[in-house]
Amino acid sequence: MKSLKSLAILAIAALSFAACQKEENDKLNTAEYDAVIAEAEALASSATTDEYPAEAIATFKTAISNAKTAMEAVTSQSHVDNIVANVKAAIETFKNSAYGAIPSEALTFECKFDGETDKTTGSNAWTLTACAGPKEVFSNETLPTYVDGKVGKAVKLENGANFNITGFNPSALAGSAISVAVWVKPSKVYANNYIISFNRWSSWKLQLQDGSKPFFTLAHSGGITDMDNETDNSCPANEWHHVVVSADLSAGTVDFYVDGQLTKAWTEKCNGTITTLDENYLCIGQQCSWEVACGDDWFNPADANADNWSCFWGLLDELKVYNVALTAGQVSKLYNSEK
């Protein structure tokens, strides 16, 4: 009987303690917690991989879940305050993980290839002239045509079809930083698949090399440097892939990205500023204008043919040239917004 009486006393005591604890918990101020958890959940539900890394989104959602679980077992106001502080810190960390926006003024020019304009867009409206390949090389004179692309329409280039850009400011394509971004779908693989060229190797050029990998040449204060992303089949024939080259001459770095992922980071490869010429030429889908090629000593029309002419075969879309070196986050955001 004595033991039963003791158990009864303990039970009453436990109930009394629980009642007191509940009463104390009911007195806790949770208004700030309610507000901050609502803010966190709204931010998490609206977050997309266009704006944030997928890993950051998952980590943030886990932090919210942990905070809600901890809140179910709070025993004091200081415990609530700690949870609030943790959620606020998680919100700040998550916001800081957002991909950086590319300033609009950093876009030197772009070609959307929608077939509706003969001007480049972006910071500069330069004249975009469609040209056929040279008749001395190609039996069929073919102009660029527009087909369904990666983002709306794309341009189809074959038989030397290209664009010559005129009225541009060479200094806008020089400076100490440059980034080129483009969607490519080559129809064949060979060493001279030229995407865009500013004075060929005398300034800078981007092409797909044999092995179907991006290849970039940069003429700068320290010389002329050839680089590729050292990954064969990065851009195989008949597939869409997003290519970005980001060059920071001040830091001496050149980074290659394919489909938003860094594939090669070159260091100590460039310095100073990009070289320009007295007469400057800017072409898309060909290494330079036909008139320039004819005037070069190396060119002999009798030796040129469709298999060795430096031009692009396939589709191009959303070509963009920036006057800054894009960061990894900016490249990823650009890729995710267009893919």
C-alpha cells in the first residue's frame, strides 16, 4: 500500500509539473518566431534553380524543418530566441547564395537570331549583314536561314553563310575583360568551326576545334594565346550545348564553361588588354570577312575548299558578348534561364 501511495504522489507531482510547464510554455512570446518562419517558408517555396543553387535550396529547407522541430520542444524564452536567431541566419545565408545578376550595361552586344532585325541588341545596335560563302569555295551561295532554335528562333549556317558586323566600336570589344556566351548545335565536327571572330587571332576568336571542344584565341599585351577546354566531345554534332568563355586579363584567367559547368580554368595565360588593329573586322560564323581573307598572303583561292574553309556548320542561338568576366554563378544563372 505504501508503494502505491508513493506512486500516486509521484503521478500527481508529475501532472502538476507538466501543467506548470505547459502554463509556462503558453506564456512564451512566439510572435517573432511565427513571423520569421513564415518569411523563410515563403522564400523557400518561391526559390528556383534559375536563381539559387539546388544544394542551397535543399540546405535552406532542411534548416526550416529543423527549426520547426526544435520549436516543438522549447522550454524557455531563450530557447525560442535562439531558434529565431538560427532561422534569421539561415535566411541571410540563403539569400547570399543567390546567383549574381549580370548588369545590363555589361552586355556589349547580342544576337538573338530571331530573323526580325538587322541590328545587334544590348548596349550597341551595330549593323548585322547576312552574307553568303565565297563562290570561289562553295558551289552553292547560301545565306543564313532561321529555324526553330534553343530560345525561339536560331540561325542555320552552312556553305560559308555568315554575318558581317559593321559600324562597331573596336574599343568596346577590347579592354581587360571579355566573355562570350552562345548556344551551339554543330552539324559536323572539324577543326575550323568558327563561331565568332574579332580580327581572328589578332584580337580574339571562338570556335569548335577538332574533338568538338570549345577553342579560344586571345591576343593581349603579353602575346597571342590559344586555349581550349581540354574535354573532347563537349559539343558533339547535332546536340544543343551552351558554351561560355570568360577572360579576366587583370587576373590572368580564362575559364571555359559548358552547360553551366566549369570545364577548364586557365591561369597566367593573359595580361594587360586585348589587342586591336588599325582596321578591325567582326564576323559571326566565319573567321573574317571575305574581303579580308582575299587580301591575306596566306590565302590562295585555288587551295580553298568547303572542307578547310574556316566557317561554322550548324545552328547558333543567343550569342552574347560581355565586357566583364562572368562569374561561375552568373554563367550558371544564364544557362538555367535559357536552357
